[in-house]
Amino acid sequence: MFKQQAKIWGGAVALSLMITGANAGVPAEQAAKLGGDEFTPMGAIKKAEGNIPAWLGGVPAGKGGLDAKGKITNPFPEDKPKFVITAANYKDYSANLSDGQKAMFAKYPDTYRMPVYETRRTASYPETIYAATKANATNTVLLDDGNGLSNFVEGAPFPFPQSGVEVVWNHITRYRGGSVARVVGQATPQVNGDFTVVRFQDEFTFRNKLTDYDPNVDANVLFYFKQDVLSPARLAGNVLLVHETLDQVKEPRKAWVYNAGQRRVRRAPQVAYDGPGTASDGLRTADNFDMFNGSPDRYDWKLDGKMEMYIPYNSYALKDGKLKDSDIVKAGHINQDLTRYELHRVWKVTATLKEGKRHIYAKRVFYFDEDTWQATEIDHYDGRGSLWRVAESHNVMYYDQNVPWYAVETLYDLTSGRYLVLGLDSEEDGGYEYNFKRSQADYTPAALRREGVR
């Protein structure tokens, strides 16, 4: 089906894929290697290779725990930075940095820094996700020019990706808990650092985790998402409901908004592509949420291969319940003293806007963590080809639930000098709530209307 060839490009390990098939699962003998000596259950290289250590199964048993607020704690409190990348030395590490990261050093030479720690491959998933991923490897296929999936319920659909769009689908569909609810903050600081936090209570439930799950009902739905605005008062009470579809060309994402001021529910087709992000002050698009979401149909996706890269990882300091939002949110960028970067293998994918399609981003360059399939760095280019925005997710392992996700995600606007940070929860009591029970009736426009308050 495909052949893998290791190469060295500019000091970084890369993997080029020579593809001889299209839209088909890999052979059974390839899928059987998942979870063996060669590959992790999710398709990453398992053994130590290059500068990346072996994957040993996730956070070691006995490490970490929950604090007094019920939040996960740092399982590696003894770790110290090995070195720090700054504006003065970043060119020495340029082979392992994205263009967006380099641009951040150039724009904020006095304050932007990357503390680099030991690489710890802490990602892990439940055994059910491993089993589903192995089944997907031979069964899941692309539909409609890559805009949908067939034979997929959960797990990574393409643990051995043969195209850029398959890597993107691994990110879009990745496991984040079967159902999860959280209260988090979003801030869009002014250039001088002044900010107001918008608090959201959001939740999502994957279709197969509904209490009344029926594979024949809403078969094209991936998950249900609901987001309530808690504060500030001028926005409180507004609610967004989304039915996220797998094939959004065949059946566009279904979205509704309850407007507290008007006390009515209306369809919200703008909640897609480059429609404005909720309460984002124009600093993110709808598909910037979760780094990237929605249909991939407006871009051509080129698989550039693998490389070693410094990315945010094990970012437990940003989850510290002793912090205030103001300890994290600073002028220009978040407090980089609270960040942790590690050298990991990533998949690089370049998305170029298709002829005749519209989007404010003409090109995006993605870097996906090999162990989790999460997008962790994305460089966004405008219609003139200029680097415009830099997205960075600060990855963390919710080891109590076997869920890799983000501590926070950021989106930096190099033109305005402003940015957006989403996921602030240090000031909130409690952690994320997993595995709660919801039925289809909880995710209907009628339910949205019933729970809406001003």
C-alpha cells in the first residue's frame, strides 16, 4: 500500500510517503503491527529513534494526582529546563521550529522564550480506543474526495495515514473522552495586556456515548456540542448548539444559537469555516476552535512527512489551581515562564485553499503530534502569502481519564499584536467532568429554548 523512507531534511528527521493506493485501508498485516514492537496502538513509532525516546505507555503509574480543587497535578515536578530558546539563539534551533515560532521570537525578542525540557511521551488512550483504531486501520475509508468517512465510530480512523487529509481526520475525530463538560475562560488581551475573560460552560458527547444511541439515527453525526456563555453579563445566557457532522459537504454542520436578549433560537450557518468565533473580538474564525475543526473540503491537503520539533507538551504548570488568569495572560503572548516545550515527532501537513473556494486563510501549515494526532502548531497565511497568525496548543495528558488534550490553546495575530487564549480554568473549582449521561433529547433546539435564560 505504501512505502516509508527515512530522510534527513535540514537536521530534522522526516518521513516521506510514496503512495500507490487511494482511499483504502491498509493491509491486515500492517494493522497487526499496532501495539507491537514497532508501532504504538495509535500508529506512532514506538522505539527510540533519532532524538525521540521510546513510548512506554503513558504517564508512569504512581505519578501525579489531584489537588485540593480536583485538578490534575504535575507528575514530573522535579523536571527542570535543559535549556531555553530565546531571540538570541533561536536560529541555532531553526530546523526544529515552525516559521510561526520563529516569527514570535522576531516580534517579541525581549519576552518570548521557550523553556525546553526532557521529552516525555506521556500520551495514552483507553483500551477500547486502541481496539477501535486497529479495526479502523483496515476498514475506515475516505468518501467524497476526502470530505467524509465510512466505517468509522471512534478511535483514530487512519493510524497509518497515506494523505494529508487523513492526518487531519485523525485530529478532527480524536478521542477527548466519550462525553466531557468543562468551565473555561477565553481572553483577547489588548496590546497593553488589558483583558476581560469570557467564561464558557461547554460540553460535548460523541454519538455512540448517548444513553439512547442508535447507529441508524443521525448516522452522519460525529458528536453533539453545547456552549453556554456564563460571563460577562452582556453575553451571559447566550447558548450555542452544534451537531457536528462527519461529511459536511453532504450534510452541513447543524448549528443553532439561543440569543438571551431576543429569547429565541435561530439557525447559525455562520458557525463554520471563517465565520467569526464566539466572543473572539475578531481574533479567531469558527474553524480555529480546537486548533482546527469542521469540514476539510475548502483546502487541498499535502502530506509533507514527519519531523522532530519543539512543541508545548506536558503543560501542567498552566493547569495549576493556585494561578490567577492574570498570571497567565500577559501583553503580546501568554506567560512563557509557565510553558514547557519538548522535542517530539510531528506530522507536517500543508493546506492550500482550493481554486474557487473562499477563506480568509489562503494557506495553513499544520504540525500534528505523532502520539495523539492533536494539532499543536499551525501557521496561517493571508491571501498575499504573508504569515498572519500563529496557533499553538499547550498539550497536557489528563492521565486520570486517559485523555490527551490541551491545557490552553493560543492564536497570535502578528499584524495587530493581539492574541486569543482559550482554556483558562485555574480559578475554577474542580476539573473536567467525564462520562456524564446525555440523550438525543438533550441536544435539540427545543432543549436549547427550554434552558435559555437572560
